[in-house]
Amino acid sequence: MQSRGDQSTAHRIAADLEIAILKREFENGVRLDENELSARFGVSRTPVREALGRLALTGLVVQMPRRGTFVRQPGPAELLEMFEVMAELEASCGRLAARRADASQVEAIRKADTACGNALPAGDPNAYYAENETFHQAIYDASGNRFLVGKALRLQRRLMFFRQMQLHLRGRPAESRAEHAAILVAIESGDGDRAATLLRAHVAVQGEKFHSLVVHLNRNEW
């Protein structure tokens, strides 16, 4: 039986590796060597093995008997499916937020939208993304549904790299901010259906937007 210390260490390693994989420090198909990871984190192979097992449950890695553990990044078809689910989750959050948000929660969304606007002039998509992430999380919180929030946060994190990457498409940050403004108005006015429709369109990457994202990723050796 593992001690609480071993479990805590494995949890920390899994969290650190998850971020590294999401940031694409490890490319698709790369084998994660237990000895190298043990040296990287200064631990024995036991918590590393446990951490890799946890990551396998998330789909970020695949474990193959007698071969090892390999990073698994989504392909275009799976990526589109994930964005479709993300769009529906955010639509649900927006609908509930418009109906349930109190004054302080609406103000939090408003402040996050203002921060997004303040990040635009710098022309740094990564800086904008950080504020954009806060805007969406404020809407999640305002939904008042903890189960839904948990699902949305997990998929938002899984799509972190790709959501950030699409903001590098020409003109996308400005478009995103304009979409935020309309979403905010719908939530402020209590129009749940309008908020859901706008958030669904805001998050979805279908058609030309998805094609542009895939092309951009290919140029970065996806």
C-alpha cells in the first residue's frame, strides 16, 4: 500500500507532467522514460509510475505493455470533437449564468472582459489568452453548477494549447473581444438563450476557423 506521501508525490508529478504535455514540451508519440522522469523530479520510479498511470486515465498518454508510456496528442478529427463538446459546455454555463448570476458575479465577468480589452493593445496573444481564460472561468463560476464547472475546467485545460494557438490567427484576439462584449450584454440582461448561442459560436472552431487552426498547427510541426 502506498503511503500518503507517495500518493501526494505522484499527484504532483502527474500535475506537472500534464502541464508540460499540454504546453507541448513532449510531442505526440514521444516515449516517457521512467528513469529520466525520476531524475527530473528527484524521486524513485514508484511515484513516477503512479503518475503515468493517472495520466493514462486522462487520455494524455497511452501505456503499452512491454513498450512503455507514450504521449498522445489529439488529431484533427478528435480536436474538432473536443471543441464541439467545449462549445456545448460553455453554452450551458452561459445560459445558467444569465439566469443565476448575482451582482458580484456579473461584476467579475465585467472586470475580466475589461482586462481582455486592456490586453489587446500590447498585441500579445498569450497575454490576451490569460485574461480570456479568466473571463470564461468567471462565467463558469456564475453558472452555479459545480459539476458543470468541473467538466468545463477540465476540458478547458485539455484544450489550453489549442485555444491559445487560435488567438495567434490574424485578427482573432480583436474578434474574440467583440464576441465577449455581446456575451456580457446577454448575461447582464438575463437572456440565457442568447448567452448560450453566443458562447457556442465563440468557442466552436468549425469551418474556416478550424481549417486555419489546423494549417497553423501544421506549420508548427504538429
